[in-house]
Amino acid sequence: MPGKDDMVLNLQAIVTANIIGAGLMIMLLISNRTSSRHLFFDEKLFYFMAVMTFLLCTVETLSFVVDGRRFFMDIFVNRLLNSFLFASNAAFAFLWTAYVDYKLFESSERLRRIYTKLSVPAAVMCVLSFLNLKFDIFFTVSDSNVYSRTQAVGLAYAVTYCYMFYSVMLVYLCRKRIRKYLFMPIVLFMVPIFIGSLFQYFFYGVSLTWVSVAVGVVALYINLQNEAAAIDALTGLYSRQYLKKYLAQRSERQRNGVLGGIMLDIDLFKQINDTLGHTVGDRALQDVGRLLRETSGSAAFAARYAGDEFVILLEVSGEIEMLAFMDRIRERTMSFNSEAQRPYSISFSMGYAIYGSGKDTADSFLSRMDKAMYAEKRRKMAVR
């Protein structure tokens, strides 16, 4: 049995860890106080997860403070705090899964359709957790107000891990259809939570779950800020700023192949905006972003350059491979037009250039692509 001094030291460690977790959430919420009020659904979910993490760091600390202490309604308070923690584990895991799904598909309709059923395990866990106020399901509280876990605690962990595993598998299975930068933020969020919760499960009396969640939320937030700087919000392609950075770094590295670049401009895009409206125009840009991501895959770098202009960079063996890639873009675009049933058709004017090592700069490389693209656009206009 641990001595009194050991229990005091353990409580101090728990309080310190959760104060760190709560402090991290306070700093994050303060720094995010402006954007957290935006109307975007994913920002609302993220803000709610941060608030929930702060609250649960506080509640977990209180649950350890009251444990074994005698006061008015002590057993009920102990049960209430721990019931809340067990319910919140499942609820937070479900919320995280919904957040990942929305970041992937950006569809509220999909969430309503799929996650009504997917919420059932979390709902059952919440009901069982609060039944623990009366019945010893996941934990017991003795007459001396001492908390201890039952064997059924494994079920609570299993439900939480199933949600987490589902979110990782969702990203992995959809990796070819989605923005490829999503995987790393999810991993950075998951790793500290997985390690912290395993320690808490196997080493009774250790409290690392919610401080680990706080660390994961901060890691996610940092990656979201990097995403905002590197990714064009409308198309999901890389931004012009990140394109310039990528080109500067790429020009310093020697590789086996040569770097080819394609600049694309949407034909008659102004006509789409003028006749169908800017909302439809935005949808066309989103379609183009999705089309170029799917065509590029992991072999190429696709960015929105300006307005309705885009740049694709890829390592090729020579000019023939560049022309073949451009033909593939045209084929995918024709398939999209025949299958998507949009009120507009998409086509591109394209120009390409091969990066000249020792002769080109990022600006001169882009300029040569731009000139070649406008030469094709002028030829098309002359035919019309």
C-alpha cells in the first residue's frame, strides 16, 4: 500500500499536469478568440473541443482532490465527477471523429446521415456513465469515499479507441481523394492521447489523459495555422506563397529527374461569374481544385496561383512526359464535364516549362509557364 507521503506527491503531480493542460487551453483560446467566433462548422467543433478539454482538466483534478476525503455528500460528488469524466471520454472521441470527417468531406448532410448512427456507442456510454451514480458499472466508491475501477472500465477505453481508430482509418482510406496534408495533424493529435491514456489505463493512479488531450489539441492548432498559411481555403490546393517557398527549396536540391511546371487558366471563367454568379464561380473553382488534386495525386504539387490560374509542378524525365501529363488533365476534365452535370463546362489553357538548373529562378520559371499559357489562350481566341 502506498504511504501518505506517496499519495500527496501523486496528487501534486496530477494537479500540476492538469494545470498545465488547462493553461495550454486558456492560452490557445485567448490566441484564437477572434477566429473561434467564425461561422465555419469545423472552427466551432475545434473551439468546443478546446473548451471541453479545459473543463475536463479541471474536473479530473477535482475528482482526485475529493477522493478519500469526507465531507457533506462526499460519495455523491465523487461519483458525479467520475461519471462525468467517463461520459466525456466517449463524447470527446465521437466529437473528434465528426471533426475529422467534416475536415475530409466538408458535408453537414453527411454528418447527419452517418453520425446519427455512429453516435449510438457514445450515447450508450454516456447513459451507463451516469447510471454509475447509482450502480457500480465502471467504478465503485467505497463507504470511506475511495474510488476504484471495475473490470468494465475496459469497455469505456474500447469505445474511445474505436472512435479514434475509425478517424485514422477514415483518413487513410480516403487519402487519394482528400488533401494530403491532413494525415500528419491527425497523427500529431492522436499520438500523445494514445500514450497518455495507455499509461493511465495500465498504471492506476496516474492521470495523463486530459493533459495529453491538451497537448494534442495544441499540436492540432499549430498545424491548422500552418494549413491556413500553406493551403488556399477555397480550392484546397497549395497557396501561391507556399508555391514560391516550395520552388525556392526545390531549386536548391538536386534530384534524378527534372522539374517541370504547368500553368493553367480556366477558359471563359469571367463568363461563368457574370452569367451564373460568383457563388457558382466559387463552386467551379472548388471543382477545379478537386480535379487537379485527383489528377496530380502524390506525384505532383498543385497550387492556386492567382484567381482562376493554377500551377502544377512535377518531376519528369523530359518534355514527352510533360505533354502526356497535360493530356491526362484534358481527359480528366472531359470526364468531369460529362459526369458532373454542372451548369458550366471546364476547360483550360495550359503552358509548360522545364526548370533550367543554374539558369532559372522561381520567377523566371513561372514567367515562362505564364507566357506559354497565354500563347495557347491567344490561339484559342483566334479560332473563336
